Amino acid sequence: MQRKRQNVTNKMIALLLAMQLFLICLQGKMRIDEGDSMLEVLIWMINQSIVVLQKVNRQEKE
């Protein structure tokens, strides 16, 4: 029972992290549409994605 609950929790966390990445991409598109340079937005997106990757790494260690 405990293992099954942990598996569901891990899948939910993975889904939420994927949604966060999707929202980063969406916000990046909106920033480009507002006139920000593509390079500036790309750098911003990379910085935002690093935070998500750190969360994934932390999750894997647990």
C-alpha cells in the first residue's frame, strides 16, 4: 500500500513538473510576442528550466 501511494505521488510530481515546463515555454512565447528579443527569452527560459531540473534531481534523491 505504501509503495503504491509513493508511486502515485511520484507520478503526480512528474506531471506537475512537466506542466511547469510547459508554462515556462508558454510564458517565453508571450514574452517574444510582447517584443523581448529571442536571445533574452531563451536565456530566461534556460534559467527557469534549471530550477525545474534541480527539483527533479532532488526528487530522484528521495
